[in-house]
Amino acid sequence: MRTILTIFTLATLSTTAGFAADAKAGMAVYNKACKSCHGADGTANPAIAKMFKVDMKALSSADVQATSDADMKAIIANGKGKMKPVSSVTGASVDDVVAYVRSLKK
């Protein structure tokens, strides 16, 4: 019985690890879908901010980093303010982008 529980626990842990978000993959998705507005390093593109007349915070800022993962995912999927939904980022890629944004924290 102990062996079965150990095998089950290990199998569960390895399966969970397979679903972990990947910041490196997120960076690739970010570079394709987000970089033009949010900048290569997460600092807003000033021309975009001026054009849309918005104050875009750096993704490394305390305000953005305090946003929950669920809220970040909702912003990517549904947009926020003048930001439109990012329809090209779906599924596990959303988690990966959130992981990448988290990696920008200073």
C-alpha cells in the first residue's frame, strides 16, 4: 500500500510539474504579441502611450506585479481600458506570458 501511495504521489507531482508556466516560452509569445506596445523589456512604448493617450505602467512596476495571475490572464484575454484582447495568445501561452511578466519584477 505504501508503494502504491508513493508511486501515485510521484506521478501526481510529475504531472503537475508538466503544467508549470514557462517564462522562456512566454518571452517568445510576448515578443510576438505584446512587445510592440509594452516594449522589449516591459517598459511601455512611448509612441503607443501617446497615440492612445494612456499612462502605461512598466510591467516591472510594483503596481503591475501586485496584480494577481488571474487578473493578468483576464486582461490578456479580455483587454482593459483601451487595450484590446490579445486573441493570438490563448491556452497555456497565457500562463507562459504571465510567467514572463513575473520574471520582469525588479
